[in-house]
Amino acid sequence: MVQYKSRPALLAVLASVMLLTTGIAGAAFAGSPSTTVAQTDEATTDEPDGEEVIDSFTERLETIDTIEFTRVTETESNGETMESTERVSADLDAFQKRTETIDSTFRNNTTTVVNESTSVTYNEDENTVTEYEYRGDILLPMLEQLANESAIDYEYLGTDTVEGQDVYVLEGTPTEQLDTESNTSLTVYLGTETRFPVQMAIDVESSEYDYNYSSTITYKNVTLNEAIPESTFDIDVPDDATDPTENIGPDISTYETHDAAQSNADLSVPSAELAEGYEFDQARVIDGDGYYTVSSTYTDGTDRITVSIQNDNPFDYSEVEDYEEVSIGESTGWYAEYDEFSFLHWNSNGQSFSLYGQLSEEETLDIAASVADE
């Protein structure tokens, strides 16, 4: 079953813009058998209850164990048009996903397989392979955003027909816009029988950032909660495939112990234990052209927080109205809350610090104070 966690509201809006282009009938879904999405043969004759449609839609998303679909995306951003067709298979319980790019404006014949530890992408046309450590806890961010009613307010608009199917139409409005001068709208067209999206349309306009974005996403050949062969998530990479990222971009080193991070990093690393019971989990050192960052992750056994340190951060947080000025010892910090998450930035002893996590303001400032006192 999909595991949903709240995300910062601002990031939720950004994710809705960027990730929606990437990859239901009440309580009966919890124990329902496998479902194959098919076209509706007959139009719905009785006008449904709008709240029931919305509730069954989010419940449908929350009760997905496995899913396969073909996603056709058409996007226009500041006058540039992009199109892609992808086939996606995901097993949420086993935390595995396969995405095959069938046709795209930028690249074709590309396959990406993700599991709880690794993301591997193979481009058949170029015979290249890239592999990254996967630290996320979400396979289908679009589903998380759509099911998060604290981030999106839905309104039932009625019925229509899309792609030959009878649909219910929902209008979604983010609870927080990208900025004070922006407008983000989302329209979801649900199959009247499946309560799964047949199509979605998203539009974003921001005069502050001079940004315009629109996208139409169509879902075809959808199957829900049917067994997916384990071999689906295998990826066959030839021995002679090359890694295009070698010698490109920053050097990234990961350290699993605090002693190793402290011994190898050129900047200070916070203590192995922080206030509020958080202990060191992992550190990542990013050494790029003109920048150097040490990002340490801590956990209390349930939640994670990240403390990042770098030599300089030219960004002026005082210019962003979402941030409030706070004091961290003798230093001035800038604090913001997004949903259940908090972010704090401050400068101290010639270094730039950032703290991010699912914390209250008091907890955030206590941890920052413990780091500043070191």
C-alpha cells in the first residue's frame, strides 16, 4: 500500500508542477480483488454525491499495492513544448518501479529501475548506464500529491467524456500557491467506475517568476492490484555500457559513520548526537566546482533531519517573505514552516548552515543552538 507522508506546502506545489509530468467505491476497496481499468460502457445516469466522489478518489489512490499504466504527457513551459510516452510498473509493497520511455522529445529507449536502495537508468540508443543511491521513500510522487487533501482542495464539477470514457471532473487548488503573484490549477478527470485518473491537466502562471507552465497527462492501459512478475524489475545492461556521468559534475562521497565523516570532510561535522534525541545516520560530502557542502542526516528512530554546512551561501533569505528572522545565539537565522516541516538557515563562524526536518520551531531552534555551540 502506498505510504504517504506530508511534505512542505511550497515543495508540494513545486512537486505538483515538476513531478506530475514524471510517474473507487468507498470502503470496499480495502479488501477488493485485483482490478483492471476498463472503459465505461454506459454513462452514469444518477448525479453522484461530489464528496463521495472525492473521498473514493483519494481512497482509491491510498489502496494501491501494485499498478501498471502507460502515461502520455504533453507539456508547454515558457513557449517550449515537450512530449513523452512512458510505461510504468510499480510494486508499492516491495518498493520497486520500472519506467520505460517509449517516445520522448529528448530521449527514447530508456529504462529506469528503482528499488529501496538504488536507481539504475539504461539508455539503449546510447548504450549508457547511470546508477545512483536511492534515499527516497516515495515511488510515485504524483499519487502522494493527489491523495494529500491537506495540500490540495478538491471541488466536484460534474461529468464529462475523455478518451471515450465517462468521467467525473474534479478541480484541485493547492492550499499554498507558488508565490503571492502565482496561480496554480489542477483538473482531474476520473473514470466513473474506477475512480482512477483518465487524464489530468495542470496550469501554473507566476508573474513574479515570469513563469508559465501547462501539462496534460493521459493514463492508458491501467491495471491496479494485479500481480507483477518479479522479472519486470530486472534490468539487462550490457557489459560494454558506459557511464556518462564519470568525471562530470561534483565528487560525491558518502560516509556511514560519524568518525569517517569527521575525518574526511574539510568542513566541521555536527556532533554524533543532537538535541531532541537525534543520532547520526549518514553524511554526504559534495565537492563541486566552486562549492563544497557537507550534508549530515540524523534520525530519532522514526523521523529524519538534515544539517547542511557549506563555506558560503549567496542566497538572501531576508528577501523571501516566507521566512521570519530568528536568533541563534549571536547569529541571525531565517526560519520557515511548510506543512509539518521546518527549514532554518543561519551563518556562523564563516560557514553557512541549513537545518531541515519534521520539527516544531522550538525543536528546530534547540537543535540549531546545539550545533552553533560546538
